[in-house]
Amino acid sequence: MTMKVHHLNCGTMLMPTAHMVCHVLLAETENGLVLVDTGFGLEDIADPAQRIGPFRHVIRPVLNPDETAARQVERLGFRRDDVRHIVLTHFDADHIGGLADFPQAQVHVTVAEASGAMWSPSWREKIRYNAAQWAHGPTIVEHEPDGERWRGFAAAKELDGIAPGIVLVSLPGHTRGHACVAVDAGDRWLLHAGDAFYHPATIDGRSRVPAALRTMETLIAFDLKQVRQNHARLAELHRRADPDLVIINAHDPTLYEQARRRT
């Protein structure tokens, strides 16, 4: 079965100098629905001060309930409990806010990310993450992507326990255990790079990355050296121009619209 993949914007953010989205993938598999990230959720909208915190004044999320993954899944004719698995790029608030809307789904993440967010966070990570977003007690499934290569990435793991054609690719830097998620959409692979880069110019060099995005990327980075190494690796992959690969990220509206139109 070829997976049908939907591209969802689950959180418009209106920063003063940058319009951003929360680009979420919804894959229809033989084993139910799979989300890659969730964007903001209904509980975030109900209590943004508690769940998103002061950073909401920087990213300025619109917090429209119609943009939540929960509402978009329902508009597509599914039930929320049809979502059996959620694969996370990382644990930042704008990527996991919707977890509570799918309490029965298994949540897949790298061991390093679960450690940094939930089990043994550093003082910086304690400030960064908000336990309110997983207070509902989701089932966390931790993965160690190693021993496999994928398109030149040294550490990857196919999540065949979910469905064939979903690969978790370790790419730390933005956070301790940040990952990309590759999804086989039949005629092409989609590489959801999460926050490994914010703007297309980072990998295609056709323009300049807006200063506000460069600054935010630098300030938020868990390991800035690794972030820059990841930029170089993704730029090399972009230059290869593999005809069966589309690279997207979590927040660029142009890449989101291009991918949505191809669906």
C-alpha cells in the first residue's frame, strides 16, 4: 500500500519579520494514521500562558482551533483515535502541543530527545521544555537511530513497527535529540527536516536567510556547531537533486505551499 500523505499547517506564527507555519505530515497507512509532529493543539489554545509560556510573545502564534491537527483530521473524515502513532522531530512546544488531542497514540522520539526533555534535562532544557504538554501521560516509544545509513545520513532507523517507509534520521543540534523524519509517499520520499533549518536559503543559497531567523536559530540551538554541520549536509543533499526526494522543514511557508500543491 502506498501511503497517502497530507500536508497540514498546524500553527501559523506571525513574527514581526517572518511569517511561519507548523508543517505537519499526516500519513494514511495500513495500520492507521501517523502524524509527523503535531503543531499547536486545542489545549494550547485554551491556556497559552501555561502551555506555551512567554516565548509565545516572540513567535506570536495565531492559535486558531481550525488549524489544529485534531480538527484537520476530523475534517478529512477521520476520528482522532484513528491516529495511532505520532513521530516527533523534537519536543519544542510548537511541535508537540497537539499530543494531548491524541491521548491514545504512541509517541515516537529519539532516546536523546526524551532524555533531554523528560528524564534528565540540563538547566537550559528545563527552561526550554514544558512538562504540561505531556502531563496527560502519553505512551513514549524511544528509538536509537544507529546502524543504518539513509541518503548519506549515518544514523537512521526504519520504524517498520509503525509502517514500512517511515524512517527516523538522527540529526541533533537544534535540540539534543533532534531528528528528521523521512516518509515514502510512493512517487517520492519526503524528508521532513523539522527545525534542522528554518529557511530555504540555508540549503539552496538563492537568497539570504532573514536576520530574525538566523538570530533565533543561533539562540535556540543546543549545539550550534552541529546545527551548521547539518546545514552543510542538507545543502549537499539539495545539490544532488535526487528526483525522488523532496526536502521540507517545519516552518517555511513557501516549502509548505509547494508540498501541499503537489499532494
